[in-house]
Amino acid sequence: MTSECERCRTGPASGAQLCQFWSAHVDALDRHLSTGTWVLAAVTVVVITYPVARIVIPAVLHALVLDVVRTVLRFL
């Protein structure tokens, strides 16, 4: 008898298999991790994501807006 992990590795995984596999892992995490661990993980994600978003998103918008303005002005 093969385990769920072995079946996922050996055969082509369909979307349903992947969803069941992922759901089982998330349920296991939910059962075994304390609330404090979840809070620590969430704070870590926010601390890492916030500066990246504050730098990357404005830079991308600035580059896109300039290109759009140049294109519109060229047509005028």
C-alpha cells in the first residue's frame, strides 16, 4: 500500500490530487502549531513584505505611468 505522498510523486498530479494533498498538510499545520507560532509567522511575512511593496510597487507604477504618458503625448 502506498502513501498519499508516494502517489503524488510517482504519477501525474491532477488539480484535485494537489488540492487534497495541500489541504491535508494545512490541516496538519493547523492542528500542531500554536496560535503564537501563527502570529509570529504572520508578523514575519508582513515585516518582509511591507518594505518590498513600498519599494517595488511605486517603481513599477512610475515606470508604467511614464510609458503611458509618453505614448499618449506621442499620439497628440
